[in-house]
Amino acid sequence: MFKKIQRIIRWIVLLFFGSTILAVLIYKWCPVYVTPLMLIRCTQQVWHGETLRLKHHWVPLDSMSIYMPVAVMASEDQRFLMHNGFDFIEINNAIEERRSGKRIRGGSTISQQTAKNVFLWPSSTWLRKGLEVYFTILIELVWGKERIMEVYLNSIEMGNGIYGAEAAANQHFGRKAITLTRPNCALIAATLPNPLKYDAKDPSSYILKRQTAIMVQMRHIDVFPRKK
């Protein structure tokens, strides 16, 4: 019986690592058309009797404004191009703020957010956190920074039922993602801490202040090189 249990556990472990590594390899080249969060949001809309709302259109990074990656780095992860998936400076800052009783903030990088968005669910359990670490390491090793940014900007929630830069550009500004201006990109990035609460189409004074601050930070961040 003990040997049988060992075999079952071994097969479960092999299946987990094999399937997750395969999924990461597939998404290195294939578009991510749907994420767990999209399905969860759609289920919530149906449960509450709301009209189903899912706006998402995958586009390559080269079909987005050059300012879009710069804006989200300025807003969410200024050391994105320097760290290996985890910004320990921000993590330590978040811990210190928690200890001092200040406003609690997250220390998640764009890589961590991408791992969570594509492969996991939006809860704060230790299990999900552990899996997030695992998938973050995998995508950093297999995808690289440019692909992580491409997937992030196509899968991130940018409004009620709006996912990705192309859908956000169309819904908020009536244009394509590649034509977004620097202020447009900064405005979208300003809403990312809570895109269901903040609206890039009708921004509050708080979001406009965040937009201005992000545009200042964008001056110090390099853009991704275009593919030839």
C-alpha cells in the first residue's frame, strides 16, 4: 500500500511539472486568448445577473505604442528590466511599511503579476503565492523580459470586462493600441492598481495626479527595441 501511494504521488508530481512546463513553453510563442481571471469575472457577471462583458484582442508588442511598456514600468515595476522576477527592494519596503503601520502595499513585479494572471487565480492564499513564485521563475527563464511584457500588456485587467492594451485603447480612447499617446498610456497605467474602481475614460482628479506622476517617471525608463 505504501509503495502504491508513493507511485501515485510520484505520478502526480511528474504530471504537475510536465504540464506546467509544457504550458509555459506553449505560451512562449502562442497568444494567451483567455485567462483564469477572465473566466472568473464572466462567472461573476452571470451570477449577479449582469450583461456578459469581455473585451480582449491579442496584439504583438510591436503593435502597441512604444509608451505602453514604459508607462506600466513607471507605474508598477520600475526595476523590471533589472531584476530576475522578484524586486527584493520593493518587498523589503512593503514589509517595513507593514511593520510601521503605514498603508499596506504589494511588492509584486510585472513578472509575478503575469504569472498570476495567466496561470493562477486572484486570491492571497499561501498556496497561490507559492505557485506564483514557481511560475514567475519559469517565465523569467523561458520567456524573457520582452515576452513577459507582451503577455502582461495583453492579459492585464484594464477596466470592467476590458483586458489588454488593444481593448483598453479601443474602449477608452476609440483608437488602436499602436496609436496611443504618451498621456494615454500613462492614464491607463494610473488605473492599474484597481481598474474596476478607477476609469481611464472618465478619470478622477486622483487618477489625473497619478498620470502626471507616471509621466515624470517615464522620462527615466528605456523603451523596448522594435523587432526588425
